[in-house]
Amino acid sequence: MIDLIARIKNFFLVTLWQDLPEQTNVIWRWLINSLRVTYIMIRELASGQLNLRAMSLVFTTLLSLVPLIAVAFSVLKAFGVHNQIEPALLQMLEPLGPQGVEITSNIIGFVQNVKVGVLGSLGLAILFYTIIALIQKIENAFNYVWRVKQARTLARRFTDYLSVVMIGPVLVFTALGITATVMTHSVVQTLQAIEPFGTLILLVGKLLPY
């Protein structure tokens, strides 16, 4: 019995994390990866750190939401597509019901009152620092969960974060625009009325922006 427990413990602590041979079957590789994710999830839930970091991310996200949208609004305004922020927020907060509409209106009001041009160098630096800190906290949380001991270099992180902040909004709303164009096409609308094409198109429409 003791030997069996030792073997099970060794499997989860050592064997499960060994590199798989290149010729490993796809199904077996998927099972191993699923076991790894399940083990990590149970381990972090048992330690209590997963919930703690999740709550920390929620708190940080709430504090950084308006600055993040303000910068995204400024970037999108340069491309003339800033009006798409409000519909995207409404869709995101739709599960909240009427409160979602109210929260969206308040956020958009705050963002529109943020004048990036009059913030000055210090204000603009603080605005970007808030956003970078949010993204860095997200990365740190994932690094902790996946036991990444050595973080990326500061230069690499800064360039990646800057790309996310400056280019990310454009790519996201471009994808949303393409999705809306495709979904409103006459051929697509005709197919939506025919099952099972309607359900399939609905699922593809939700996945298309990603």
C-alpha cells in the first residue's frame, strides 16, 4: 500500500512533467496535458493562492479599466473606429442586465472626460504605468500558477506590453468589425434560418473574433 502511494506521488511529481517523445500519440499527448492542467488547478485551489490571485486580478482590473479604455479610445480615435468601444462594452457586460448598460454609460463618460492631450508628461506617464502594471500583474499571476521561476527580460516585456496596448485595440475592433460584416451578409442570414447551419454559424460567429 505504501509502495503504491509512493508510485502515485512519483507519477504526479516527476513522471507527469517529463518531456513527451515526438512520436507520442495525439490522444495520449492530450490526456497528459489535461492531467497536468487538472493537477495544477487542484494544487492551487488547495493552497488557496489561486483564489487570492484571482481576486487580486479583479481588483487591479477594476482600478485600471478606465485608464486602459482611455488609451484604447485615443488609439482607436486615430483610426476613426472609437465608436465601437461602447457596443463592445455593452456586449461584454450584457450578463449584468440593466446594470450593465448603466456601468457602460458611466465608463464611457469617464473615458470621454479623460483628455490625454492635457494630462501632461507626468499624467500620461502615470496613465501608461497603470496599464503596464495591470498587464504585468496578469503575467506574474500566470507565472506563479505555471511555476515560471525566471521572468522575461524587462526590455522584452516592455515591447510586448506596448504592442498589446497600442496595437491590441485596433486588432480587436477590426476583428469585431469583420465579424459584424460577415454575419450581416445576405447569404449568411439566409443560411442562419436553416438548421443546423444556424447553430453552426452562431458558434463560428462567437469564435471568429479570436
